Amino acid sequence: MAYSDVVLADSPLLYYRLEETSGTTIADSGSLGVNGTANGPTLGQSGIPGVVNGKAASFDGTNDRIEVATNNGFYNDKSWTVEAWIKCGTSLANEYNTIARRGSGGSYVLLRVRGSSTSNPNRVEAYVSTGSGSVTLITASNTVNDNNWHYVVMTADGSTIRLYLDGSQKDSKTYPGGSVSIGTSQFIGTAENLSEWFSGSLDEVAFYGSALSAQRITDHYNAGAYAPAASLVLEAGVPALATFGGTQGYTLNIEAPAIPPVVLEAGFPALVSFGGTIGCSIVLVDQPESVELAMTLARKRAFLTLGSKDVSLELPRKIIRMELES
């Protein structure tokens, strides 16, 4: 299953794949269909491993951003998810590097990476402000400034906020007092006041109106982190072994006559081995009918003369059976 299919199965409200190679319009593949506007990022960069020939956008850490204006207040409660794939260089000069921010004023949620010169440097940080309370989560023991793609997610389920990195939960906090009342602004690559510019590449940014489960977050990570293997074709007469890594691996193409029918012939035992749920098809074909011919030989009597006595002998009956092809 393609990475986008895995994401769309969870009904994102806003989903920016960043597959564009030029222009300023950033398409929304989510259910709301609210396109964004690119201001400066370099489009058409290499994307995450799980998308074949996928694209991403790089941000210079100075003024590159994507802006989205929408009146859909789908965060006016305590249940939501923000996810993105990020790739950062070894040195992050800005104090904060905002991945995505949703909201305005004192009510918002954001994901960002702390700069190399800050405390807890090069860690992913999630911040939630409700206007009457706030909470900060951080990937305390995991850095992301290694020029590799990393998958970051923040969820809220009504009572708990959680931060995930590369499919695993790294921090959780109790939801603060109040709720997040989202206004009309959303930014990718910068904060609301055009600061905390992101330095690096972003890909597959999505927003949901509910909290993704831990299992679904793992599924998203596995779908995006591993490059799909090339197709494997089984040829007639040649045994094949397919190895699967994580949840991604070979696509098994059964092409006629790659797996020929197994014909069971009269008089010959047959054994068919099945691997997993894919194997040979057993086809029973008409063969010449066999007719059984049975003959019974009657009992035979014989007499044996011993001296002056005749002894009667009875030979056992014999049955002969044969199969004849008609």
C-alpha cells in the first residue's frame, strides 16, 4: 500500500504532500481541500524513502514558509493530530525551527526543533497553549540533526497530549486547562509571527481532527521509512524466496504461467506445499476412467487316494481384480 493510501485511510482534514516541483500553490489532499501558498521554499527536492520518486520542500531557515488560511475550526476541542516528516542538517542556527503551527494569539499547537545552541539541542519539541494553560513535550534523548528523515507526531485525545518520534512515543503530558480554539492561520516552516524559521526539508505534513492511535502511528512510520522493494516475479520451474522487512517488502506478482497448475494423475500420489496464503492452484482434470474387472474362480475339489482311502481336498477360492482403462 502506498504511503498516501495509509495516511488517507485515517481521514486527514488537511494533508500537504509537497509533491509540487514549481509554482506557489501547495495542494491539500485532505478532506477540507484548502490549498496552501508557498513563499520561498525550494520545491521538488527528494522526499521520504517510502514514496517512490517522491518530492519534498526545503526551507532556508530565513524566510521560507507555506501559509494556509482557513475558517475551519476543527481544533475547537481537545482531540487532534499533527504529523510531518523532517530532515535537518547537523547545525541548526535558529533557536527554534518551527515545523508546523496551527492557531493564533494565545491559543495554538506547534511542532518545532530546538536549535543546536539551546538547552536540549536538536530535539523535537511540541507546545500546546490553550490561553488558560500550556504544556511542553520534548524528545529528551533523541536528536534529529543527522541529515536523515524523521517522522514526528503530536496527538491529543481529550485528556493526554503525546509526542512521537519515528513511530515510538517519547513524551506525554496531561492536557492543560481550557481547549485550543484555532483561528484562521496555519503555517508550515514558520511560526505565526513569521519567526522561528525552519531549516531543513519537510514532507507529508498532515492535520487530523482526532488522535491517531499508537498502532496507526507505527503504521505510518513503517510505510514512509522503508523504500518499497522492486517487484519480484516468480518464473515457472524456478523456486523463489521473498524476504519482507518491517511491514514493507516485495510485491509478489503471480504472472501466468509463473505458477503452473498442479495436475493430479491417476495412480500417482501428489504433494503440494503452500507458503503463507499464496501457493499453487490445484486443478483436477479428467483422466481416462478405470474399470475394475473382477473374476472369481470357483472352488476346486480334488481326491487323493491313500492306500484304500479316498481323501477329499478343497482348494480355496481365488479372486482376481484388474483395472482396465476404457
